[in-house]
Amino acid sequence: MHRFNSIETLTLQMLELLRQTLSTPGNLMLSGGSTPYAVYNRLAAAPCPVHPNRRLFLSDDRMEPADSPNNNAHNLDPMLKALACEDRFIRIDTSLPIEQAARQFEACLQPMETGDLGFLGMGADGHTAGLFTPEQARMDTGPLTLYTNRPDGMQGISATPAFFKRIEKIVLLVTGESKRSIINTLLSRPDSIPAGIALGKHPCVELWTDLESA
């Protein structure tokens, strides 16, 4: 667990890790959320070189139009354009029927034997990526993607723990006072929430937070 003394310090550390990772070949899984978006926007303002064999993709997305602020990929567009790597970003096609979009996303992930780094977040309800139930969080074999009806009324597509196992290192970003309780739950009773179930067997997960005494 990495505790940072401020959200700014955490942001700078994530920014540095992203810059280092983007300069090398490999597969990078990104997360949506307010903390990552702040980092992506800084990267858009001060771009860095991206290796021609670096591929990027999101852990999950909402089945919303490509130009909707509810679409995670839409919020990445400024960074992708500034980095000139739009052609290396694997986008979930939300214009397709949801089952077809999930199959297409899985077909893109299937050839990736490994990913060197992945970022995930955790909601105040204990979900991570698009995994909202214990059953979804236990999908560590079988399909690499799933589609679901989200608690917020939208539909979504997510990579599953079966794919997370291919990621060498996962950084779980959990920031803000509103997350204090769920961090304590993750640390004390991980099997009681989807994030803990989904990541419990992963060999390399780092929890990053700005809460010094979580």
C-alpha cells in the first residue's frame, strides 16, 4: 500500500509512471475516473513520446455514444490526440449491440498474452472496473470480457479477472475522503467486496491512496 501525503503527490507519481511506461513497448490498461482523468489531461498538456509498439485500452466503458461525457474513451481523447497514438488505442465500439461489442473487445484482448501495467479504480460501493457483483468478480477463468446492467442505469462492458491475470502489475487508485470506509473494508474484509474478490489472487497489486491513515 502506497500512501501519498496529497492528491497532487499521487498525481505526479502516476504521471511519471505513465511517461515511463508509454516510452516502452507493451500493453497498458487504463482506468476511468476523476483522478486518472486529471492525470490524462496533464499528459495532454505536456505530451511525451509513445513507443510505436505501445497499445492502450480501458478496463471498461459505459455503452454510451462515443461523444458522450459518460463514455470513458471520450474523456481520453485529448490525451490520445496529444500523444498521437489514437491508432494504438483499442476502443470499445459502443455503437454496436452490447453482446457484439463485448465479443469484439474480447477478440482484441485475446492476442495479448501479457500486459505490463494496468490501472484500476474502486467505487465507494467496492466495485472495480465494470465488476459490480461478487459473481462477476469471481470470473477469473473463461471469458475475458463481460457486459452488464450497471447500478447507475447504464449498460457497460468490462474486462474480467480472467484478463486481469495477464497484467503483470496493477495499480489500484483510491482517493478522497469518501473512499476511507471502503479502503478499510478492502484491507480487513477483501472477500466481501467485488474489488477485493477480483484482485485477491493477483500476484502484484499496489493500492495507491492519498488517505494517510486509511
